[in-house]
Amino acid sequence: MSVYLMLTTLTDEGRKSLQENPDFLKEVNKEVEHLGVKILSQYALLGQYDFVNILEAPSDEVIAKLAIRLSAGGGMHTMTLAAIPIEGLIATLKEKKSTPW
């Protein structure tokens, strides 16, 4: 399973929905889990983004499907980043090059 960081910004419609129904966040979480994505951690943010979610998903395709579904509802925009464990990156950087460049 791969780890992803999803930054979310609410639209005017999303802010209105959240104000009227704070449990809207739990409803979104149910949709996330229904797609087979595990929520590792969530935080509300101050600044450019409204929320950050640390997610675990079986593939890039599944996380892309989730991002499209969440944005298609009109309540939010997402930016999703793949997260690479530092130890994995270090191991990859130490590998001998198999190509001439």
C-alpha cells in the first residue's frame, strides 16, 4: 500500500455544507473508506488549504479515482501528493546505476 498526502480546499458550496452540517466530514470519510482508502490521519489547517489527510491506498489509480469523486461533488478541490518513505528513498539512491547515464 502506498501513502498519499491530500490537501483539500473547500469551495463556497463546501464551506456552506460544512457550516450547516459539521458531520459532513464524517460522510466524506465514509466515501473515502468505501473506495478502499485508509485514513491514517486528518487535520484542519489554517492558511491556503483547509484540510490535510494522510491516506493509504492500494494504487495511484484508486487515489486518483477518490480525488476525482471528491472534486466532482463541487464542495472541494484536492491536490494529492505521493509520499515516499525516507528509508526507501535513501535505499534507492544508494543502488548502483544499471544504465550508462
